[in-house]
Amino acid sequence: MIVVTGATGNVGRALVRTLTRDRVPVTAVARHISGPGTAAGDLAEPEGLRAAFEGAEALFLLVAGERPYDILDVAKAAGVRKVVLLSSQGAGTRPEAYPHPRRFEAAVRESGLDWTILRSGGLDSNAFAWAESIRARRTAAAPFGDVGLPFVDPDDVAAVAATVLREAAHTGATYTLTGPAATTPRARAAAIARALGEPVTFTEQSRAQAHEVMAGFMPLPVVEATLDLLGAPTEEERRVSPDVERVVGRAPGSFAEWAERNAAAFR
């Protein structure tokens, strides 16, 4: 049995769907979840995860909460033998700016469990932040409108996770997951417009404007690190990684394909 934390998120939901389709026994864990095959639990409170982890062989773990070592101790006591961590690309490219993912990565490596680390680039589903403004006004706003990054489809991250959770060959590996090509915020807004068949007006925010918006839902150090990455990505952060195709045997999907599949959210 595989336990999936963050099961109501963009990656977790797709991972549960993939494992269920493949008839893999799965327990979906999230703070607010109910129904067959689910367990309510909070990574900020590891002791409350014991029942959810009991009898599991593998764990898909998010970077959430402040106690990764305690989470992994609970997992080991429950019989878990393998952990796959969903981390951030920034943990490798900007370690000083991303101490939280780095701490989780260290805990996983030191856990004594079989482990694989997935360092995800920006997710295509970040565009859901535009859903309300596109539905209401057909507008989208973002900073650094012409800076491109190879954002990745969360379904592709889930496909990689589903593979490495079930195959021993990936033990000890750290994979960087990106899409097939760099896209800019302006181009992503245009792709959504094409999926809708209607124009969407893109407005480029200043860094200060973006900072004000992001500070409403992100810690200030994370806001600064994110804006630094979005505005001045390193060569490595711009690079398309081969790891999705290496693991699942097919190229990752494009942002345009993601937009077509999710157009209903913007109508």
C-alpha cells in the first residue's frame, strides 16, 4: 500500500488517480478529506499520522510542516520502507534561499529508508492563480512577462512519482522535473486564450506589485526567493531536464496541452 500526502493538491490528486487506475492500493491523506481510501492528517502534527501510515510500504511526502524527522520516524514505525519526496528545484539551485526543502531532503537522506527526491520546477497549475481574473475580466497579470522557465505539468510530476514509488531502480536518485520548453508568463496567458477561443489581456506587474500580492499568502523570505528566481533565473533553472522522459519513457506535456485540458477553470 502507498500513502500519498497532500492528496487534494494538484500533484497529489493526479498521483492518487494514477495509482487507483493502475489498481495500486493507496491511502490519500490531507487535512480535510473523507471517504473510502482516505485518512485526514496534518504533516504539521506527525503523531496524528500513525493510523494513516500503518501497513504502508511506501510514502509520497510533501514539504509541509516543520518536523520532517518526526514524520519519517512515524513512517518507519508504521512499516514504511520507501519515501519519495516532492521537493523544489530551488533546493538545488538556490539552497540558501530554500532552507525548508533542503531540511526535508536531508531528513529523507538520513532516514535509513529507501528514498528518491523529486525536485519540481514551477507547475503549470500555478496559472490557476489567474482563474478568477480571466473568468471575470479576461485579464492576467504577472511580473517578468518575457522571462521564460520550463514549467512542468503536475500530471507529469505525478506520473514520475507513481513510477518511482513502485520501482526499486530509482532508489537514491534525485530527479529534476521540468516541462519540454521554457514559456513566459505572457505566452502562458496567450495559451489559455487560445484554449478559450477568446482574447486574454496580459499585464506585466512590477516587482513591487507582485511582492504585495504574493505577501498576502506566502512568507516574506519565500516571496523574495520566488521573485528572484522568476526574474533572474540561472542557466540551470532555464534548462529543460530530461528526467521526466528518462523515468516514464515519454516527453513531458506542454503548457498549451495543460491549458486545453483545464480550460473549463478559466471560462
